[in-house]
Amino acid sequence: MKCTVCGACCVAPDISALNKPAGVPCDHLLADNKCAIYEDRPLVCRQYQADEVCLEIEAPTLDGRVRRLTALFA
């Protein structure tokens, strides 16, 4: 599945390689939900694959998407 550029995967989970706690936006997440260090992002980010969960969490705002993603996996 192609990434929907929703940004939720850069906010909801913790990303230990970047010392990013769960629920906090990654320091490298840009306003357009793209990654400022895309070419040099950590392996965990490179290995992430968009899937049907991305469609399940569709919401009009990033906060709404993060709440839905967190609810699915909490």
C-alpha cells in the first residue's frame, strides 16, 4: 500500500532510535507530514510499511489520526 502521508506513524509510536516517546511528534516531521531526514532516516523508519491501518485511522487532522492509531494499539 502506498503511504497516505498522514504523519501518524511519526507521532503515535515511540521511536527509540531517535529518542522519541510515544505521542510526541518526531523532531524531523515537517508541516506537510514529510520527513526532514528522509534520506538519512533510521532503519526502523525505513522498514515501516504503510498498510490497511493507515486507511483505518484516516481523519481530517493529525491529532485525530494519532488518537485513532493510539486507540487501535493501546
